[in-house]
Amino acid sequence: MIRPHPLLLTALAAALAWPSGSVASPGTSAVVQEILDGNELFIERRQAQLREKAVAPELVRTQNSRGQLGFASGAAGRLNRFTQLRLGSSCFLLSSGQILVSGPQNGCTRSSRLSTRGTNYLVTLLDGGEAELAVLEGAIELQPLADGRPLDAAPLLVAGGNRVRLSSQGALLWQRPLTAADYAAILQGPLFQGFSAPLPGMAALEAFVQRRYPGVLPAQPRPALSSDRLVETVNRYRREAGRPALQPLPAALAAQNATYLAPVLEGVLASSDCDHDRSLWEAFQNRMAATANLRPTSEVIACPMPAGAWNPEVIVSRWMGSPLHTQILINRPRARAIDCVRLERSGRAVAICTLWSPVAGASP
């Protein structure tokens, strides 16, 4: 396969900056949200770390790893193995490999611009310069390009549930509907399996597929989430410190907390870093503050350990040895409720406890 010179790709990325009528916001940066199958995800020449930011016109690439980016537009992009793209001011420029985009993020190849309309789409670059686009949900407007500029040709609107093949010059070779087998292969493929970071448009994609091909969506195994004795242990320490016991969350809020924590715990358990994407936590805080009379204000993590060694007494004792954890668990007077959720996988366990306080102007 002939690969364009990196300087040419940089020039093309710089050219892809004309004003867009699309609803998508310019994606001038992207944050690494997840890395799978090793650590072969790079920003330019440096090995990328979780939560590291790439900014235009930097090159993001994978070798024998997969990864997920969070674009500044609010969309997410999952990169398959041996994929590379360069960030631009109005779109990313895919130069090899395959990317799944979920949310309002425009993409480009050397010969086409892909403008989104609230979309989940999959782009694959093939040997010889051809490209295949699968619009899983929503719609994509295709505009042929030459040297990073739109040609004087009417754009092609590709509706959800269709795939197209484009020539190396951006000409339409064929358009076909996506079959149930196509969706099954994609949803069980490398850009869906193994990831724990959420996709912004996943709910819309699931609803679309369910309407069109009932039964295609694989049954999602529910994580083995459970409340843990950490709560009663924390409350014992609070009583010894003269503080009132934290109350359990109301059932409705506990269910939402478990839904939020499921992918977070999966991600912490799968990584070597006892932490997670703070943007997910902040989004959850804001959502609860807008819809409930309690909001999560703090969290503490019981880092992954062998499940057989799980001991709430030891875990909370370690927390009490940390001034920050003691401040969170004991010395925050507005804290009213606590919910601790544990996940166990393949002989290892992890837990997160969230503390909740009244929303301003509301009573718990």
C-alpha cells in the first residue's frame, strides 16, 4: 500500500479548514480515553497516556493496539489497529486504517469530507486508496475533495443503514443497505468488543438497530455489581469520630449510580491506573444536580486487588491513613448519603464509594 508523505498529510490537514454548514463543532483537540491491547497508541512520536490531549495538527496513530479518543466536539472515536489520523480545524484527516465515530464529529479522507448529522459511522481505508463508509445511524453528507478543497459537485447524503464504497478520487462506486449480518459483525467486532469507555451515540444506535433488525443486538452481560460492606465500615469510623452515619441512597439514585459506575469500574479494573476519566465523573455530577435533590460530591476508590483478599476493614483503614480520604469520608459536613459499588472480574475486585450532598435549594 502506498502511504502519503507525512508533510503532504500535514498540508492537507491545514487546508481542511473552510467554514462548515454542518452541525458538528470543530474538533481541534482530542483526549485519549482508553487504550486496549497493549500501549501502542501514539501522539506524533510519543507514546500516549490516558487522558493525554492531542491538538491540531498532531498525528494520532495506533500500531498493534486499539484506542478511543474523546473529541472536543463531544463525540468519541474508536481507532482500530494500525490506524492513523491527523487532527484538523474542521475535521480529522484519516490516512490509514479504520475509525468508528459516535457523535457530532466531521471526518475527512484525502478525497472526501464526511459531515455528520447526529451520527454513528464507520470509515475504513482500503488498499489502493478506496474508502468504505458505513452509516450505522443518523446521516452523513459526502463532499468530494481535491487538495483539501470541495469540488464543484453536489454532495451525496447517505442515510443510516447504508454503506458506500468510494474511489481514491472520491467517486461513488456503489451504495448498498447494511444487512442484519453486517450490523452483527460490526457490533461484535474490534471497535465494540472490549471497550469500557461509553460512546455518546450508543443509545441512539441501539434504538435504530432494534427498530430495523430486532434481535441483532447481543445481550449485554450485566456487571456483577453489588453494594459492599464498605458502607457500614465507613459509618463505624464516622461514629467513632462523632459524625452522624451517612444514609443509603434512595433506590432510584442508587440505580443511576450503578449505571454510571458500571463502565467506570470496568475501565479501572482493566487498566493499571487506579483512576478514571474525570470528565465522566463531572458529567454525572452535573446530570444529577439538574435532576435530583442529591448530587455526588466526592468519591473514593478501592483499587483493584485479588478478590480473595477483599477486606473492607483493611480498605477503610488505609483510607483513614490518608488526610484527603479522611477529609472526604469524615470531615465534610454537607455529606448526607453514601453508595459503595463493587465489581468482580476474573478473580479481581474493585470498588468506588460516592458521597452525596443536597443540591442547593433542595432538601434530601
